[in-house]
Amino acid sequence: METTSSVFTFLIPILLGGIFAVLGIGLLIFALRDRKKAKAAEAWPTVNGTIGTSRLDQNTRTERRDGRTYTHTSYAPVVEYTYEVGGKTYQGNHIFPGATLSYDLGTAQNIVNRYQPGSTATVHYDPGNPIEAVLEIKAKGGNIFMIIGVVFAIIGVIGCCIGVIIMFASQ
């Protein structure tokens, strides 16, 4: 008869491995979706647009750990623009295809600096849905999500395998 501790011996690696595998697969799906969107945007037609606003949004997160307080600040570039397709004016705010990301101050400022209010910018728009548009066609952050997703998935599979090996070895 198996004891509770022997069940937990193989169940914990399987459960933790499963959690890591699911997280990894989720990150991979997220990254692949952004890459697919960026690839599609490469073929979108372009028009000239006008930058309305360009700014940084600051996001500050505070956490306590080991009796100390840590503050993390990131910056999201915000660019709003107008463009015209087929005689109709649209407003957009997506710089890159995919998810909106936050960056360190220098990176975010460099992005904002490329889009000064009142200036003209090339807008890539979806011909099937012109309200969907971007200023740049390269997905940002896709590679890091892909790498982390693969690492998590591998850790998850290894954890599950260890749990199964322990389970069969204990029988």
C-alpha cells in the first residue's frame, strides 16, 4: 500500500511539470501569434499618417521581499495617429503588431522620439480591416517570449518525466 509521502514524491514533479509545460505552451502560442501578425503586416499596404500625440506612460510596481521594498519602473511608448484609407479617416495607436509592451526608459524614449507630434509617418493598415494599423511591422518581444516559452515547456516535460520515472520506480 502506497503511503501519502510516496504519492507526493511522484505527484509533485508531475504537477509542477504540468504547470511549467502549460505556461511554456501559452507563451509559445502568444509569441507565434505576434509573429504571424507581424508577418501579415509586412504585406499590408501603406499610407501616410499624421502623428497626433507621442508620450511615455510610466508604470511603477512595488513589492516587498525579504523585509525590503523594491520598486520597478517601466515605460510604455504611446503614439496616436490618424490616417486615411478610401476617403475615410481612421485613428490608430498601435506602434507594433501584437501585444503592447513596456520597456526601460531609454528604449521607450527612442521609440517615442521617432514619432513627433505633427510629423508624417508611414502607416501599415490591414486592407480587409483598415481600422487595424501599425507604424512598424516588426513584432517586439516575440523572441523573448519564444525563448522563455521553450525553456518553460522543456522544464515542464522534464518534470513530468521525472515524476513518471519515480512513480514506476516506486512500484
